Amino acid sequence: MPVSYLTPAQRSYHPPVQSVPTSAAVAPGSGERAPAVTRAFRWFAARPTLAAALIYAVLSVVMVGQGLLPGRTLSSSDGLLSSVPWQASKPASVPGLGTNFELADASNVFQPMLRYTRSQLPSIPLWNPYIMAGRPLLADGQSAVFSPFSVPSYVLPFWNSLAVAAIMKLFLAAFGAFVLARVLGMRFGGALLSGVVFAFGTFFVVWLAWPLSSVYAFIPWTLALTELVVRRPGRLTVSGLAAVIGLQFLGGHPESSFHLLFTATVWFVFRALLERHRQRADFRSLVRPALGYAAAVLAGAGLAALVLAPFLEFLLHSGDLSHRINAAAGFWPKKYVGALFLHDYWGRPTQVDLEAFMQVRGWYAGAATLMLAAAALILKRRSAERWAIVVYALFCTCMVLGIRPVFSIVSSLPGFDAAHNERLLIYILLSLALLAGWGLDDLCEIRIPRPSRRLVLAAGATIFCVPIVWMLLAGTLVVHELGSGLKVAWGFSHPPVPPVGVNVEGTVTAAIVRDSSLEIWLPLAGAALILLVVRLRERRRLPVQWFVGLTVAVLVVDLFRANMGFNPAIRTSTASPPVTGAIRYLQSQRPNRFVGVSTQQLTQPLPADLAMTFGLYDARGYDFPVEKRFDALWRRNVAPGIGDLTQPEEFAEATPAALRALDLLSVKDLLIGPLQAIKFPLHGPGLSVAYHGSDGVVYNNSRALPRTFVVDHQDTIGNQSAQLAAVTAPGFDGRGVAVTSTPVPGLPQSSSAAAPGGADARLESYGAEKVVIRATATAPSLLVLTDDFYPGWNATVDGRSETVQRVDYLLRGVSLSPGTHTIVFRYQPTSWKLGVIISLLCALGLLAAVASALLARRRTAR
């Protein structure tokens, strides 16, 4: 690390040099070579940054590189084979709910989005016509079209690209934590360990397949550059911070970006005030760093404006903010803190799950991490940075666990009131990583006072014993099952699966799972404790290089054992569900829409968002945010009773109220499983079986509106709620009358009317962002297209610009004069154009700033 990046205190500090035993030295002229371990240590010490990068690259490949093997892919999409329409033909080799059912979002949502974006390139996919009656794609919160982690899926074979993206995330997160630790003054060993803990800690690993980790990977980089802006608020540091902030915005998870910027701002304020205090300067010394930090944040947001501008527009037209703000703030049960010690206490999804999802299993950071973090606080009690990190970790713990009053106060603040603040757990992991790195560095010092050594050993022994005491007090330690637990822990066998419908608590399965979790902890925590003992004893202490190397090795084994299987590599032959008879039938009905009916919300035939993969048009969808009126229609009629923090659009019922709403969206077909069709057959006016096979049953809905049609009467209703009630009322026929919010000139008013004679409309072409319709009107009329109304859609009638109007509460309409016309709809959002301009200007500005700074540095050097 350049000396100029260090504080005065750090520049004046000279770490003690560990004396090298005579036997390890190279005597001049002796021809003897130092031992291999010593030579390797010296090589690493001479090239710390390169050495760390190589180590992290190897570890990243080992963690998820099995997805690069021939015939394998890093996915759990074989879980789709357990749903309709594939469950009848699911191979016996595929587990019941797939290799890891907890990764369902990745196979149901993120991978279809990536594949769809790949199919549209080099055109940027701005609109998604396949779900929710059409919706913005680039503007959503998770498509991550411009994320650097999406690039491998655009240029490599798709199923191999998933592992490449995961390796990139792990490496970037680990190396970023290493850089942050070095900026904070850690030596090579402590910084190396910090990177291992942060990137390979459980919370990061379990989110690898989500857009969240695309933001998390930039957390340490953001904090490191924020630190440099505090110390040297110049053009290079400000530009670097702006670039990182822009990249994390492209990651595809605005909520995590909010948490990141909040954390970076808190860190900036703390460090700026601390530097002012240490240098005994006045408050004017804070002006330049504050301006630099503010400029970096604004420039970073500007770089990502091509995504942020459409997203903010979408957010303003959605109902998500109001739902989240009005919902009770969420937090996770306190009992799961026990996963800091026993990561498998509640089982795991790839074996036997005692509690599904176990609140994302994210607490585990390694036994050695806890012991070293405790050592860091014992050995350097007066470090302001360390205690600031502890305080922030405690704040995050209050938010994750709902500890009042901190939780109540903060969760009512703007931003926090609409976020899943439980995910602040990632900052607890980063805090533990940094504290553990400092602890390792402290233990590498030659002289440690005897009282401090005793406290460190006592803390380590206490941490070692915590899970033993916990299980004894809870009565979950079953001695006679320790043998079976050992086979699960280190023989990697599967515990017995309890019978279906049996409460697993109190069974042999639960006893074996919990015993195995303790038997995983004991040898690894014991090894970490032994390393502390041999390092802290007064005589024949373990040399520094051996202590650092063995501690990192034990931690790597610990974290890899904890996280194995969470990101499985399945066979590519089971990764992509095949086209079945039911799917072929639905494809033959395009561009009509369909839904998979969720009987009692227990099943999701052809899960939402997979329509993108098969070229189908699904009225359902699972994507955030959701256009306000579409969301209101769905919550009121199609899937009522869903909580505010759950998206109901992935479920569809077949009640009379739901069918009336689905009629409005041109849902011609309803898919249901063959067993569900026997237990819960669909009934309703206009429903008849159109396809019946072992893969599913499809009901045709003859009452659904055609995708486009012409009406020559209107019913003007100004109130939105009244409009929704009118278009979903029994007896409403949108083919005879259109509900408008303001009168359309030339159209007669009528609350009900017959379809006009001679009127006709048909789709000439239906693309993602361009729709061409040929229509004939015998009188002044409205052309209705049953796609969601949204800003950015423009229309021409015979080449002349025409206003797109909102009709029937949420659909698109265009006025027609008598005659035959060609109507063209195009999606050309102003927010996208404005965002591109802002991003280009910011990119050019930052390039100019970097170039000028480099030229100035070159002139100074000359």
C-alpha cells in the first residue's frame, strides 16, 4: 500500500520483525536453501497483492468451479422438474424439490431474465411483454442488464456462464475486503484472512445466485475508496469512488444499494471527524473531503443514470413503496443467532431441512473468526476504528433481530421503512472479517502481556464451549446418536428422511442433524483454539508464518465445510426443462395470454417468469416493482389476501372475481396440474377443457377479451376505484364499451353497448417494443390493446402521431376515425433517453478528471 495512503500514526509504526531461526536462514556461500514454507512466505511477503489475488482466485474456483466441468452447470433449476408440467416425467435421479429448493428464485426469475436479455442483444431490452400484461424490463429492480456479472451470460455458453459469474463475485468480494484491510493498515496475514471471511462467509455464499451479491461484492471497495477520499480527496480517489458506486448501482438490487450508501456515509462521517480530531484541525479541514465524497456519490449515480432514471420512474408509477411503508417492519427470530456457532443446527436444504430457509442461514463466519475478533478487542482496547466497527455491527444486529428501541426508530425513517433491513447482516459479516484480521495481526506481535494472553485464551475457550452448553441446556444433545451424527458431519452421509407429514422435532432425524452440527464445530473450533494456545505460550511459540498459514487454512476448511452444496452443480441435461404437450398447446395460442392456476396457493403450474423462456405470454409475474393499477387489480380480484411484503402476481386463482379480471387481460387459457384437475376442477362460465395430458390440463376461457379490438361507446368514470369496480363487475363486456377517465371526443356515452357492426382489429405483428395493428372502424371509435398502460408508449395511426390513452382502468387505447387504419405502438421512454445522456456525460467527465490527474502527476514527476 502506498505510504501516502496511510495516516501519520500508521506511517510512524514499524511492525516488529520476527527473528528467523538459524536453521532456516541461508548462510552466505553455504549453498543451502531455506525450507519451502519459508521461501513461500518470503515470496508472498514480497508480492502481497498478487499473492492475495492468486489465493482468492483459487479459492473461488474451488468453491463453485464444479459448475465449469463438462456437462455441469451452477444452477438448481432441476427443481422446476417437480412442478407442472414436468413433474410426471421427472427423472428419478433428481431429488424431490431439486438439488437445492432454496434457490428457486434463481431458476424461476434471474436465469430466465438473463436468457431473455441475451436473446435480445445487441438491442437493449427495455420492455418485457411476456409477464404481467407487459412491464418495463430494464427499469425493474433485478434484471441487472448492465451488471458486470451479467456479461459472462451474454458472451459464454449460458450454463457455463453461471459459474463464471459466481467466481467473479467471490473473487471481487474477497479481494475488495483485502484491499480495505490493507488501507486500514493491516498486514498481509490479517488482510488475507479478512477477505476469506467476507467472501466465503455463509451470508455471501448463500446469496451468490441473487442480484444482492452483485451489490455486496462492491461493499469493501466502496469503503476502501471512501477512506482514501477522507485522506486524499483528489481527482483520482473521487473518480475511483464514483466508478465503484456506479457499478454497484448496476448490480440489480436498489435496496442493497441504499444500505451500502448509508454505510459508506456513516463511515465517511466517522473517519472524517476522527481525522480532524487526530490532526487537531478545525472544521474547515472537512470541507474538501465532504465535497469530494458528495461529488463521488452524485457522479456514481450519474454513471448509472441509464438504469436509475427508468427505475425511479417505474417506482413512482408502482404501488410497492406504499405497500412496504404500510407493512410492519420485518426482522428475523433471535434464535438463529445460534448459527454463529452451529451452521447446520437446523439442517440444510441439500440434505434434511429442519426449518426451511432458516432465515437464509447467514450468520456463520467460522470458529477462528470469532476467536480472533475477540482477540482484536482484548489486545487493542483503545482503537477507535475497531470499536466503531463493533458499534455499527451492534446497530445492524438490532435491525436484523428487531431489538428495540433502535429497530423501531430506524425502521420508521425514509428508506429503512421500505427495505428488508434483515439483510444488514452482510455488514455484521464484514465487521467480523475486519476484526478477525486485526486480531490475527495482533497475535503476530512478539510481545503480548501475560494478562492479555490469558484473556484471549479464556475468550477462545468460552467461544469453543458455547455450543456445547447451548445444546446441553436445550436438551438437544443426544449422546447415543453421536455416532450417526459423525457419519453425517464428516462422512458426508445423509440423515434419515422423516415420513411426510411428521413433525421432525423430537425425531431421530433431528437428533442426528443437531449432533452432526456439533461434531462439525468441535474439531474446527478446537483446531483454532489450539493454534491460539501454541501461539500465546511463553516458550517455543509457533512462528508467525506458520501461525498465519495454519489459521487461514483452518478457516478455509471451516467455511468450505459450512457452505458446501448451497450452490450445487447439476447436470445440464436436467437444467433446462423440456417443452411438453401442454407448453406446445399454449405456444399455439400465442399471442393470447395464459395463467397457471394456484389451487389454494399450494402449486404454481409453470412458475411465473418462465414464460420468457418458452415465448409464452403469462398474465402472472414475479418482478419488482409492479405498476400500481395492475397491482391493485391483482390484489383485489385475482389473488386477494396476500400480505404487503409478498408479491401476489405470482399466484392466480380461478374464482368468479378472478376470472372477470383475467378476462380483461385476454387470458384465454388456464393451466392446472392433472391431479389438481381431479381434486379441484375449474368451473365457470366460458371454461372448457382444451388440452388434457399427463403433464397438465388446460382450460379454454371463451369469455376473455381478444388481444385487440375496436369499441365505439365509452363510459366515463373519473374515480380510479370506481373504474376498477366497473371493469370487473359481473356482466361487463369490454368489447361493447370502454371505460375512460376523461371523455374521448366523438364517442357516445353508454354504460353498456353491443359490439359495433363492421368493426375489426387484428395484430399484424407483436414484438417486445413494437406492435403493429390493422383495424377498421365504421364510426369514431377506440382501438383497445390489452397491454398495460405505461408512460413511454407512443402510437401512430397511418403514420400520424396519436395520443395513447388509458382505457378500461389499465389498458392502452387509441382514437380512430371511420375507415381502415394501420396503428403502430412503440416503446420509447424518455427516462431511458435522459438516463443515457446523463450517464455518457458523467463517464466523459470522470475520464477527463482521471486523465488530467494523471497528466498532472506526470508533470510533477518530471
